[in-house]
Amino acid sequence: MNALTHKPRWYASNLRWYVLIAVVPVMLGLIATAYWGTQEWLASKANQTQIASWAREGIPYNNVSLKEWYTKRTYTAGTEDWFTVLDLCTWGTGTKSAEKLPYLGADGKELPELIPGCPWPEEALVGDYLKEMEPAIRLIEKACQHPTPVRFPIGFDGFGTLLEYQQNSRSVLRLLNLDFDYAYHQRDTKRAMRDLKLMQATAKAFDSRETIVSELVNVALRGMRLACIRRSLTESIWNDDDLALLRSSLSSEESFGERWKDMMHGERAFGLAGIASLRATGGLNEPGFELNNALHPLTPSVEKTLIEFYTKAGNLPNTDLKGLRSWASAFSEESGRASKGSAGVWLSMVLPAIEAMVSAEISEEDYVRWTRTAIGIRQYKNKKEKWPTRLRDLEEIGLTIEDYSNANEEVFGYEVDGETVYIWTSELTGQSARTRIRAVRPTVASEYANGAQSGVDSLYYVLKLQ
């Protein structure tokens, strides 16, 4: 007799429930897997479509296309001359007593104040050094005649790409900075103006915008030139034509949005190339930072999220600088929230600090406006034979409120003290934080000055004209 005939009736009923309980999770798992697979397939197709679109438009997306993009936007005519310039500037730091030179030497300090005609302890040393470096400066003049930006041999390799030539460009500006100071001290306006023109041309030569790093280097180069102009306004050495030329040199025909778009195209290509490399190697394993693809898989949907954030970062809103700062802050918050999701580790690793970069660009624009305002004050003094009573008076010589106010729409601080005037902007307290412009002129005894840690003048944001 069959043994099943002796099983109680409830046994068959319970068996069906056991089978159902076992099958349902499997079915749900299969459905979830199918849904996940479909979403990943759709994300993969979307990524492929986007990359194909970039390829048609000539927009870089990997090492090969980045190389092609860089080649099309740069020129080789000046490459050899700039190689020699960089070599000479490096050699120059090893010449006689160079360690004591301002800006260049290990023991040399930046000059917080330099008054034309007054004693300068390093004057003879600087003069001798600059005589030795005359061939380098003449070659810089020659190199600056070539089309820009200049092409350098860059091995594009995602995160491993080296930008040594861009980084070394600072040595050229330091030499020109020192030559400018010497010319300013000698009241040699022709030589000083030449140095400022060479600084501007050098910055353009290295302005290839491969990534945020190269843009930050260029911001530094342009900032060094601005600082030289402001220093030269402390004492009156420029005539009316000189001042007009300086003021016009601070105007750019290129919009901030155009520069940002170029930079972000390169930055996105660097990031995607780096991601492709990590996918091929299975992750990153370096001291202090380990990333395993098995634990943090780089799925098509994760890559799609990265592409979307890169694209959003490159599309600046059509707004003023104040609105741009708000946009950057909102973008930072959005990417921060997204970092808590499945793409979190990858977003944190490859997505650049957009808010900090926008702040750096806005800070540069603040310094440009501050410098332009100081030039305007000098022009007004030459024309009216007196200092302007208030900054609004500068509208008589063509400046607008946008010129004499910062990105937050705050008018620069201004004070007339007898034969001396002071103009100040807000202090930079961190990578992306600025104080409000103080209503009263900051002094050495101010809380900000006492907290300064650098060896240069702590009141770098106050300019004195006399």
C-alpha cells in the first residue's frame, strides 16, 4: 500500500504552503533582478548614446579624444621657445645668492611694501640677478609672440595625467614679478609696462584649460599680475596713457561662461578616463585610499549619474556673480545628497569641488574690479587734481557701480585721509568664504590682521594710494 495514503489531509495543504513560501521569494528575486538588469541596460544605452553625441561634436570623453581636443586647440609654433624659457627660469634659481631673492629664493621673502626711490636692501642683489637673467626675459618676449595657447607634450592618462609644464609656468611669472618690482622701484615705467604685458601673454600661453588644476594655475598667474598693478598704484609713476592702458588690459572679451565650459569639458574627460582605468584594473589600491570595484561596483547607472552631474556642473545658469555663487552652493548640496546613494563613493572621488572652483573664479573677478577701481581713482586724481570724495564720483570717468563693487554687490570700502586714500575689499578667510566689506577701514590692530599667519602684509585687502 502507498505510504501517502496514510498521511493526514492537513499534510498536503501545508506542503502547498511550503512550496509557495519557497517559490515566491525566488520569483520576487527574479523579478527584481530582471528590473535591475533592464535599468542597467537602459543606463548603458543612454551612456553610449551620450558618448556618441560627444564624439560627433568633437567633445572629449576619454584619453584619446582628450588628446585630439587638446591638439586642435593649441599651437606648436612656440613650444620649443617655452621649453627653453622654463629651463632658464629653473636655472636662474641656482645662480649667485639666489636663495636671498624675493619670490624666488628659499630665504627670500615677498615684499609687503616697496617705495620707489627709497632704500631697498636687496636692490643690488636683485639688479645683478636680473642682468644675468636678461637672456631669459628676451626669450620670454620672443615666445610671447607665438599663437596661444601653446602645446606641450602631455601624456593623457586619466587621473595619472601630469601637468608639469603648467605647474612650472609660475617660475616665469615669479621672474617677471621680480623684474617688475625692480622697474617700479627705479620708476622705469617702460620696463614695468613691458613686464605686465609679458605676464599677461605668459598666462595666455599656458591657458589651455585641460582641467580644473590647470585653470587654478592660470588663476594664480593672472592674480600675480593683478597684484603687481595694485602695488604700482601706491605711488604715482604712471601717466594718463599708462593708466588707460592698464585699465583696458583688465577687460576681457571672453565671458566667464565660455571659459568655464572649456574647462569642464576637459575635467569631465579626465574623470571619465580615470573611471575607465579603474574599471579595467578592478579598483584603486593606494595607501590611505582603497577602492574595490567588487564592494563599490561601477555599474552603468552609477556612470550615468556621474555623467549627469558632470554635465550639470558644466551648464552654468545665466545669472550674475551673486546668483552664480548661490547656484554653486545648491549644486554642492545636491551632489552631497547624491553621495549617500549607490554612486556615493564614485561621486566623492571623481566629481570636482565645483563650489570652491566657482568661488576662486569669483574671487578673481573681485580682485579685477578692485584693481580697476584703484586705477580709476588714480585717473580721477590726474584729471581733477584731487581725490574723489566717494567712489560714485568715478562714474565721471566711465566706471559703473559694477566696477566699484564686488560680486556680492557691496561697494568697496573707501576713505580719504588728507593726501592719502584707502580702498579695501573683503578678506578671504578660507577657500570659499569671504567676510563682508567692513564699513570702517581695517587697521593693523584689527582682529583679522592679528590672525594672519603668512609672512606678507596681513592687510593684503587694503590698498593705500598716496
